[in-house]
Amino acid sequence: MPTYAWLRRFAADFDWLSPEQQAAFLTAIAQFVVDLRDGKGLRKGLRVKGVKGATGIFEMTWGDDGRATFEYGDPVIEGEPHVVWRRIGSHAIFKKP
């Protein structure tokens, strides 16, 4: 099972989201985790790609203007991916991903 951590900044960003936005993100995360667990790649609807100018940091789409950034950390469980969530919000998060 993939593991994860939230940076303090991510937690603060998450708290600023509306309940509807939080629910949309959590739905996208459920899909993200299934894809990681299956090991067949991430579904196209999540639009995961690298953040320009930020090596090793990726973005994921979870709503019309909903984006979250993450990076892969050292595995907590051998053989399982560990995701470190960095920022969440709108496109504005790309100023400091």
C-alpha cells in the first residue's frame, strides 16, 4: 500500500479549501492510490506531470482549477511508493510549488 505525508504548508492550504474542494481532492486521491497500487501508471484524468522549473516535483489535477503538487520520498514500506504532498489550491500554487 502506498504511503504519504503532508508538508505543513499543504495542511494549511488544505484547510483553506471549501468542503466541496476538499471532497473533490479526496476523491482524486482515492483514484491516485488505486493507480499507484496497481502499478500500471496514473490515469490520464488526473493529468499528472512534472512542474516546469521544479525538478522532481509533480502536479496533479483534482478539479477545474484544483491542483496539488507532490514529490516522491524515500519508501516507508519497502517496494511501495511514498508520496509527499507539498501544496494544494489553484494554479497560484505554482509560484512556490
